Amino acid sequence: MALEDDALACIELAFAEMPFTADDLHFMGEALAFARIAFSEREVPIGAVVVREGKMIGRGRNRREFLADPTHHAEIEAIREAARSAGTWHLDGATLYATVEPCAMCAGAAVNARLARIVYGCTDPKAGYCGTLGDIPRDRRLNHRCEVEGGLLAEESAELLRLFFRARR
Ligand code: ZN
């Protein structure tokens, strides 16, 4: 019984320390919906959205296979749409939600777009550059930095990837 109470206290503490809001949860859910579309298209299931002032201004999913384009990651698609819809490359104040930790290219794009914040789901031990293999968005030598918070709906994002790679084997 005491053990269960301890476990519960741990869970509550973990949630209390999470820097996420109800909006974050909502928009990560949207990013996950795009990851599921990618899954249905036989692409590695990763989705992303860009949000500014509470509005979703960019959406993206990985479409590398279909477009035969190595740069067509979900985050790039979402950032491009956001810039088009904002009419400027300068997306200050915006947040990028990505179901998986962004790679070096996408983290670089986030810095170049002057995004305020990156929120991601699961970490990527083979390509993640927002704290795992390196940390482009928080590199103090760069002329702009983004806040980074990972781990939101991480299990859902990771499970989608597991299902995808299991089905491909
Ligand atoms: Zn990427």
C-alpha cells in the first residue's frame, strides 16, 4: 500500500514538473494526427505543426518517399506553410510541435525561422539534435535560440514508429 502511494506521488510529481499547458497537449495531438496520415501513406510516421498566437499556421508530415526529397521532413513542411501563411520567414513568437525530436536540419530551420519554442514527443537517439546527439536550438554561439521541451505524448509518438517499423520488417 505504501509502495503504491509512493508510486502515485512520483507520478504526480512528474506531471507537476512538466512544462506543458493544455494548449501544448492539444497541438501535439494535431501533430500526431499528421503523423498518422504519414503512417497511412507508408512514410515514417512523423508529424509537426507550427502555432502562433494560439492559431495553427503550419502543418506538415514526413513525405520523403513520395516526393523523393531528403529534406521533406514534417517540420520543414510545417515551417514552410507557416511562413507562407504569415507572409514572412520571421516566425518570432511561434512554437513548433513535432512528434519526434527534430534532426539537425529541422532544428537549424527552427533557428533560422526564429521560432520561440520547440516542443517534441519522443527523443530520437539516432538523429535528434535538440538535446540528444547535439543541441542546435540552444547553442549559445548562434544568433538566435529556441526554448526546447521534450516528452509530450512521447509514448504515443514512439508507439507509432514501433508499429511502422514492425510492419515493414
Ligand atoms: Zn528533420
